[in-house]
Amino acid sequence: MILDLRRHTGTSIYTEELRAIAFLIDQLQRIELQKRLYTTYLRSGQGTLVENKEPSLLLWPSDLKLRMIAENETKATHPNEIYHDECIKYTEKILDKYRIQTDDHQNQLDEFHEKSNEYIENSNSYELFAIIDENHTEEQQLKEIMQALDVEFDKLYQRKLIQKDYQMKFSTSKKTNIKLPYVYFLPKKDQDDNVLVEPRFSSLKNSPIYALANYLDEILRPLFENYSRSTTFLNGGDFIQKLDYYNTQQNFLKPQTNFVTFKIHNLSMNVSHSSLLRALGTFLVSPLVDNRFYKLSSESIEELMALVLKNIFFTFNKKLYRVMKGCPLNLPLTDLLCNIYLHDWQMSLLRQIRLKDSFYGRYHNRGFFTWNASTDYLERLFDELQQTLDSDVKLTTYIDTRVEFLNAVIGNTKGILETHVYHNPNEQQPFLLPYAKNHPRLRHRQWFRYALIRAGQYCSSFDDFEDERRYIEMTFLTNGYSLDFVEYHLRQFYSKYFRSEYQIKDINRHTYRILRRELFRLVDEEKRELKEVQQLQKNHQLIDLHYLFDWGSRCQFNERFYKLWSTIINEDPKFKKFGLKIHLNTKHCYSSNMFLAQITKDM
């Protein structure tokens, strides 16, 4: 349940950036409609509604005159009292205003498109591969790429690096749904309010190398996760649980202990392919890694990975480009390769940390550890680590007794660990919920519960938990939920962990410690769920079924579906032996108005 909830509360869509560009386009369209309307008013007042004819009757619509009176653009109090010249002056004033607005919005769009073109042309991450025109169509370019891939697969087969079944599995010659992805851009602004652009790749699921990339991800990810488990965090709850254990059971936290966080920037976009392959090679030959890769040797995997990285193509403005550095974020393999690279990069730092009995862990491109030695020495160590990164990949660090990591504040007060939920003090809209209003009611209840779970896991003191509980309640009340909803689900949350009504009504510092232990167990439960899912996926026993949710009783539908599944499919001897498990997932209907609507500050 928790694993499923975390999947649904995450998002990969940069909503604010989408709103920004959509708002500009929408404003241009609205202004154009208004310009047409007032141009029609003007032509009507000048008697030129019908083109190529002598001016006819001069007629100013009463709607225009009423607007003039409402906006105090005339001294008249009745439409019939407004003079002809006044109407012309007002209409031309409005048209001038819309022309200025059009120029302003169009300049912003032009700047956005210009920066998009400059980004592609000036980036050393992409190489112009071909021009797409009538003589060299996109279909022809795609066919040549597919043929070149099949030649490479044949070479690997001739070198006995892959078997015939793999050659047939990865061959693209008989696939009919192969397409080249394209790149589009989203706008964003830096700290100085300058417009920047960020590239986004369209879906890569139909690209020539997707099947191969996905297969390599499937066989390597479980091995790497097992290999790196001791130095990685699953999520914020896992981080806090491990840090709490380090503090309470190992008792290594001292009054002078500093907390250190680091972040690697632009890794997926700027890391060189040679660096990724070098780190992959180190991982594959590690004695801690099971070297059975489904009939593939470590050399075979390196060759296949190099083939993937060499053949990431995309189109932009009638041109075909190849990715020379980094990988698209929506390619599943990208996250894995970056984590392998960072695991290899961090080894020199880990050796220093382990010598000093410090706590260490990393979540993707962000890391956290404790430090009891000299900060000057640590800064020199970070300078050396920066030199080992690729030139366009940047490292930022922060060292203090109070830091922020994975939306948690971690503090050391005279050797006592203090943690609580982090809230950005510069956030202009603090009380926002992470879903659209037409999500099913189940999602609303689950988010309330999840927010309380996170509060209990993150907050080391009862007082901090109470503050965060009030913040959660205020968030839901601000978003229109009733007090009955909040009180009912708060009572449901407590009743899951406290048996007696007395404990629910009188939660205190002692009972809070009991609650927190129970909430930490949910982290272990989540890990078990994840391991079970991975095992089912490995054995090809998991079916993810997505259906469109519009309205109605979602829970009742799921119950009836599972009942039919168990009585019909599982009772069939042919299917029962496979041990299949099905996950039902809902897709929700969103209107474009809701998705692109601006959220007002007084909401």
C-alpha cells in the first residue's frame, strides 16, 4: 500500500513550466480574439464592414458604448449621447493596448524559441547527424539507423558475445512500431529572472534502442541495488530510520559532530559516455556482484551498453541529432547508469568516512554523512572529488550542525539528534496538496495518512510532531476539507497504532515513542513490498493493468475485479500454475482548464 501510494504522489511533469508556456500561448489567442472584436467594432463605426464597397451606415454597437460608460471613457451617461469621434478614439486606444501586449507576449515566445535553438546548436551534448528534407526523410533516416543496429548485433554474434536468441530479440528489422523521439523545451527562470530553457525528450518507448536498454536495465538494476544497498537510501523514511538507529544504537553522535550534504548537478545531461562505461565496467567485475547475467558476459554487457549510448537519436526542427553526452531522463537506464557512476565516484570519500565511524548514505544525486574531523580537510577532499567529476558536472556541498536533506531538517544540539519536516520559508503557496481535485476519494484519504506517517517518522520530538500535525490539518482545511473529514481520518490513523481509546485521546511523549517505532516498521514493510514486486517482475508473474477512472466507486470496482480474477483465472489449472499477480492502477481524466489553471494566492 505504501509503495503504491508513493508512486502516485510522485510526478515527473514540471507543471509550473508547462503553465508558463501555456499561459503565453493562451494569452496570445485571447488577445487575438479581442483584437478581431474591436477591429469589427471600428469597421462598423466607420461603415466599412463590407470590403471593396463604398462606406455605408455608421453604426457603433451599444455594447461598446456601455463599456465606455462603465470604464469612464466618456462624460455621457447614456449610449445615445456618445459622439462618433469618442468611439473612434476609445476603439483605437484599445487596439493599441492589444498590439503592445501582443508584441510583449510574442517577444517572450520568440525569446523562448531562440533560446531553444541556441541550446541545441551550442550544446556539446548533441551532434547534428543529418538534415531531414524531401530527399532524406525521417523514415529513411530511421531505416538506416535500424539497419546499422542490426549490423552491430550481427558483429557481436560473430564475435560470440551474444547468442542467436539475443540477436533475434534485439533486432529491429521486423518491428513495425519504431519511431524516432523528438525534443521539446520548457522555460524556467534563474535567480536573476533570466529566461532559461530545459530540454525534454518525448517517449522513447518506440525508439530503436528501447528494447535493448530496457532489457539491460532489468538484469542490472536488481544486481546493483543489492550491491549498493548499504550506502543508499530508498526514500526519506529509510534515511531517517537509519540515522535514528546510528544515533540510538551505535551512539556515535558527538557534540562536535557536523552534518554534511552534497549534491551533484546536471549529471544525467553532462556526464560523458566513456565515464559511464568505465564505471559500469568496474561494477561488473566487482567480486561482490553475481557475474551471471543471463548468458551474457561482462564484456557482452559493456558492448551492448555502448551500443545503446551510441544510438540515442532524436529530431528537432527538421534535423536529426545524436546524443553525445548524458542520457534522456525518461530512459529507465539513465537513472541506473548515473547511480553506478556515482557509486564508483564516492568510493574515495567512503574510505575516509568508514575510517572515522561516520554515517553515510546517498539518494540518487544527493548525499548525507556525519563528520567529526577537520572541516578544512573535508573541503580539500571535496575539491579533489570535484576534479574526478566530468568537467561540466558540478558538486555543491554544505557543512553545519543543522542541514536540510530529503525534505527533513537534521540538527545536532550538543550531541542530541533533532529531526523534523522541512518547509521552505520562501514558499509563496505553503498549503498546497499534490493532486488534482478530481482524484478518487481514496487518494485524498491516503495522502492525509501518508503526510501523518512522514511527520511521525521525521519528527524526533513530540512537540515537532504536534506542530506538523497542525500544519497538515491546516493544509486540508485551507483546501476546502471539512473539520469532520480531518478529525475522522486523524482518529483512524491513531486507531491503527493504539488499541485503547484512552491512548488515542491522550497521546503524549511516551506514547509518541511507541507510535514512532510502529511507523518505522512501515519502512521495512515497504522494502519487503518492493522486493516482492521485483521478484514477481523477474519471474514475469506480475501484470500491471491500467484502467481509466472517470467517476463511481473505485474500491467496489477493484473488489469485484479481484473476485472475478480469483474465481475464474486462478481456478483454471492452466493459469494457476503460473502464480500470476495483478496490480490494478487507475488513470484519471483531467481537463486542460484544470491542469493549466493558475492557482491564486488567496486560495
